[in-house]
Amino acid sequence: MNIEEITALYQQGPNDGVAFEVESVAMNRLAETLAAFANANGGIVLLGVEPKGNVVRGIRAADAAAEKALAAGLRCEPPLILPRPEKAALDGKEILVVQVPIGLSHAYGLRGKYMTRAGKKNIALGPRQLRQLLRERGEGNFDVQAASNTTLDDLDDALVQKYAAAFLGDPIPNKRQAILDLLNRRGCLVREDGAWRPTNSGYLLFAREPQRIFPSAEILLARYSGKQMTDEFQRETARGPLAEQVRRAEAFIVANMRKGSRIDGLQRADRSEYPMPAVREAIVNAVAHRDYAIRGDEIRVLMFGDRIEVYSPGRLPGHVTVDNIVDERFSRNEVIAQVLADMGYIERLGYGIDRMIQLMRQWGLPAPRFAETANGFRVTLRGPGEKWASEEAEQDKWKHLDLNERQQAALDFLGKNSRIANRDYREMFPDVSEETIRRDLADLVEEGILLKMGDKKGTYYILK
């Protein structure tokens, strides 16, 4: 968050989405506020501000305060996995911004009590309200349950250490214990009968071979040449830890996506058939939010001549529907979503839907289509289809000619307009002399690319 956003939060004062607490706040009080936000619509705690908001106290030990906030989340039942608190400045003093995401999938309690946020206060949920919340959240705790028949030795030590170094810094003091504590705080490990065991999420994220326990936790990748499925296609299966699956799926898409170039101003820029960040968002969202309790069905990424379809097992969770998916949030797998965010794959609080839509439109393509199936969810990214081939052919017609950048830009101008005149050329290249402009256009006429129309001041050129 930037300074303007934080200042605005401070100025509006405590409310149903914002709370203030000093650095010395009791752990249980902080945990109660975090649980109340989690049971409502998420929220933000500014740590280092008097609860009433009249004085900014600041914090003396930012790292210790951040650990305290994360530990407070772990006191909730089930453990509340939070983004790492961010340092910020307010009134010249350092504070911490502790965010509780919206759209969480569990009801969170503390010492047997379930709270929610109402105005400036945390209030207890009544029996009817609690039953409603439990129905909406669909209690299951799958992601933080211990994975059956697994041990700490099943995890890939190199992968775990890479994640820990990015989160804790390198070198890591008291390395083994610090890593165990980190994985526990992130919901990837639980302690049972005196031994550490991976949770379902921890196993999917860090095991050497997650498919031993979750055989369907993989991505099927296929490329068809036409608009329908046929017997001829390229196929690959991405397996391994979730982040590795994302990497392999992205590599498959890049390798099988049509590529070309366009004139952008005076530069010829490489351009792919789809905006790759939008495709990546669709794949990562599928990995982060699919229902891993469903067996016998994998994520499927299918490339056709006119579209890419990304299917994930499990219908939309909670209160999210196809109609409100842009505005509403609900994370089925909080731990997986948070750890992928820690790794830089997704924006934890946004889930990428808005960004996907924006990227597709910027590429001149339709917005993604979202649809629920009988037992899953599908995102369809519509591509340029046959239009891509015709545009590429138009661009390629002149490749055998030795045209300069100005002439290439003139042809691009004519691709969007019916004619080009000397004055258009001068506006495009104000530093070029009249004689150079005349010669450039005359050469294009001589090559048989342009036709000269009109006379004297009324002269203009069209594609031949």
C-alpha cells in the first residue's frame, strides 16, 4: 500500500474494515480482531496507532511485531494464514500494515468464541449468525489438515530452503528451526504426536512427488490445430509441486503459441497471439483454487486455433458466482493461495480476475468468458483466430523488400487508414526533410506497393 492509501485509512478512523492497535497489544486481543475481520469481509490493522486513532505511536521492532501478528493469526481455530505485514510510514513514524484477506473459506474462532466486525468493534456471533456463516463458508479445513501417510522427509529440501530464503532472507539464523516455524505459520506443517507432518497444502506445494498422495493433482496440456478436438494433437502432463506445474504449463503455452511482429511507432515489436500474463493468471488461478479433494480429474489447459480453455475441478466456492466473480472473493485453498503469492505467482488479495480482463482488452481481444460445468469451472480466452493469419500475411508481404523504418511505419498507417498523404508522413516524422519524404514514397510507388493518386497539393497514396 502506498502512503496516500495508508493516510486515508488513518484519517477515516476505525470502522468495520480498519482497526488500530499499538505495538504492545495483547496477543489474544489482536487475534480476536483478526478473526473478526476474517469472519466478515476482511480488513486492515494499522499496528503502531492508538486504538482511537488520535496518536501515532509507531513501532520499535518491525520484524518482531510482524512475527507477533502472524502468530496471532495462528491462535485462531483453524489457523488464520496472513500475508506478511508490510512496513509503512505515518506521521514520520514506522508502522505495520496487517491485512486480513477477503473471501476466506473458513469460520474462525478464538477460545471457543466466534467474532465478527461491526463498526469499530468486534462482536460475538449469535447462534443463528454462526450457523449461517458455517453454511456459507463450507467448513472442511482440507488445506490445513495433515496429509495422510506423510512425513517431513517427503518434502523437497531444496525447494523448501529456496522458499524460506525468499521469505526470511539469507543467511537464515537457526536455520532448521526457523524453517519449521515458517512452514507452520504458513499452514504447510502441523505437529502431531510430537512430530512435524505436512498439511495437504504443504504436501502439494513442497513434496518431491505430490502425486503419490494426490494422483490427480496435475495439469493436462494439449494443443489442437483447429477449433475442435481431433485425434491429432500435441500433449504434455505437468506434474510435481504446484509451482513447477505452473512453470511447465507456461512453457508449453509459450512454445505452442503463434508469434509475430507489429510496427509500434518506429519500432518492430514482437507480439504473441495472446497476452502471456493473462494466460498465466488463468493457469495460476486454476492451480490455487481448484478442489483438490476431487479425485480422478485434473486441471486441463487446451489450446485451439481460436481460443485457450482452462478447466479446473470443483465449482465456484462459497458465495462466488459467474455473475459476481469480478467483484467477489472466496479462497478455497487459503494456504496454497498465500504461499503462491509469497512466491510471486499471484496477487493474494486480487486473484487476478480484473487483471486478466484488462490484459485481454489491451491486446484487442474479448474479455475472458467464465462458466461453471457440472463439476468444475472453465475460463475461455478468445484469440484472434483467422484474423491473426491474415494480419501476419499482410505484414509478411513486404519482408523480401529492403524497406526502412519510416516506410514500414507508412505501411502500418495504411493498414489502419485508406490513404496516406505527405502531411501524414510529415506528422509521423517531423524531423525528416521534404526530399526524404518524397523519395520514401516514390520508392514505394516504384516497387509496386503504392499507387499515387491526385496531383500537386492534393496528392495522396493508397495500397496497390
